[in-house]
Amino acid sequence: MLFLLFCFQVFGQTAENKKLVDDVIKKYNAHKSMSYNIAYMIKYFDDKEPFYINSTVQILKAEKDSIFKAKFVYNRADSFVNFVKYYNPGKLFVIDLKKKMITRFDATQKQISPITGSADGRVLDVYFGKIERLQKKINNPQNSVSYLDLADHLQINIKYPDDEEYHGREEAVFINKTTKAIDKITYEAKYNDQIQQNHWILSNISFDKIQNSDLEKRVAPYFKNYKTEDFKPAPKDHYKLLENEMVAPLLAGKFYPDYKKEVEIGFDKITIFDFWYTSCLPCIKAIPHLNKLKEKYGDKIDIIGINATEKTEKQKDKIDAFLKRTPMNYPILLVDKIPVQYNIQSYPTLYILDKNGKVKFSKAGFTDNMYEELDTILEALIKDQ
């Protein structure tokens, strides 16, 4: 009986724990603004070392805004960039402190990728303004939820069901008992034997201490001294691949695992170029389809996996480990640079070339019917040659 009681206190939602969670939800719903310092860490699946983003965030609720439901400003300064991002409903400003330039994005036209498509945008994912998400996760019968009563915190552990891609997905939300605020969140997900981890560590949390004018004061010096220009979307042909019957540029590189000998790829048979890298999930999904094609056609075709990301000998271990998880039945060509004519803007990108090096098919991205699609094209090409 004592053992069962202990387990309930540690892992069950006691009345006291429920009250604390309810108090946090009420508090987050009641407050109109929040400011905090945050140390955000992400370790991508294949990366050995994590990446850190430190930022100061000021965020105000804006219920009428249909995009973020908020107005906010935050900074990021590291070895890659030094900028401030400012969102004033409908307009997103990326302030580049290195270039002393401001780029204005029209959020109403879905120009929000500097937030949603960037790792630094995750500094906003601390449940403020979206506290109902936590409530839904706790109440979702498909999730396994437990509670750990620590000295200073209540730790809420949420285990999500496996899906087609990931397993072992777990989130832990730490509520500070004194401040009744969430000051730490951890998340991890597994893909095969790899683990991705995310950590959010918050400090100097305050509520309702800032107003619209505070955000405007923070960015005012930049607007006074920097030039502002509108973001120009890429032209329609930005993602255009080489067209059929065009002659593909020659490629030169080193066939893994030989990092010494430089070779130039010639065309003496039908060839598939697979532009890929190890951390690209769509690339991983495409590989079994290409393996199956190689098994069917054998020496009638060549398939070459072209990798311009993990190209140095220092990254050999990364490719070694990848191939143990995801065998590739075709060689890997490591290239220093992909000729711009191929216009590789996303991964995987596939080209089918005939024995004269002419493009017969090109495709960016992965689809579930990739094998069938490529098989039809290969059959016709082999028949006609």
C-alpha cells in the first residue's frame, strides 16, 4: 500500500499538482505580456554537437492578429548571424546588425519563414499565448502523462504515440512552484537509432512589465539609422531545374570513402543523380526506392548519390554511421561544389540523364510513388536506346 501511494505521489496528478497546473493556465491567460531571457538548444539527429541560441524576448498578446496572435521582438547573435526580429502584426522586420539593413516582410502574404522556417523562431515556443496547447496535451487520451514532484518544480512528462517517422517522442515541462511559470522545457524524438533533442531554459521571466511602446523603443534606433527595404520573393524560375534535352554540366569529386582521388563523372549509360545529405529525412525516404531501381536494372543504369554537405574526411564517421542505418546500393560522390546550373534548392533533387548526358527527367522532393515514377521513365529510356 505504501509503495502504491508513493508511486501515485511521484507520477500521478495529485490534487495539489492539478491546482498548480490550473493556476499556471489562469496566470498565462490573464497576463497580456511576457519578457524573458532564453537559452535554446537543439541537437539535430545526425549532428554530434548541439547548437545554441541565446536571446532576449519581449512578447505581447495581439488577439486580432491572425498569424502569431502576438507582437514581439527578439535578438540572436552567434557565429552565424547578428540580428533582431520584430513582428508588428502584419509586418515582420529582420534587422541585420552586421549589414545595418532592415528587410520588411509582408506577413499577410505568408512571408513568415524568417520565424517559422528558422531555428531561432523556436525561442517563442514557451506556451505564452498558447497555454491551451499544454492543457490539450495533458488531456489527450493518446498521450501518456505523468508528474514528478521535485523540490522547486513540478515536472510534467508527456509521452506521445509513435508515428510513421518518429518514435520515443517525449516532452517535459517544468513549472516553477514559486513563480508559477514555465522556466524549462525539454523535448526529444528518435528516428531509428538517432535522437533529436531540444531544450528551452528561461530566466528573468516577468509578466505585464512591457507595453507596445517598449517594443518600439527597442527597435527605434535601428529604423532611424538603418536602411529599410522590402523583401523580394524569388522569381518564378528560382526553383526551375534543368529542362529536358539540356546537356547536364560535368561533375567532379571523390568517391567515398576515397578522399584522395579526384574523378570526373562521364556518361556512358543512363545515369541517375541523387543530390542528398545525411540529415535530410526526405532523402532518407528516397534511398530505398533508388536501391530497388538499382536492383532491378543492375548494370543498365548508374545511380550516384551526390553529397556536397558531408564532403570532408572529418565527416567520414558521420557517413559511416549513416550507411549502417540506411544502406545505399550505389556509390556516393563527394563534391566541393554543385554546379549552379543544376539549381539545387531543396533535397533530394533527382536527375535522370541519358548516355549523352542529356536531361530526361528532373524532380525536387520525395513522393511515395517515386519508384513507380522513375521506373516508368527508365523502362522507356532503356527500350528506346
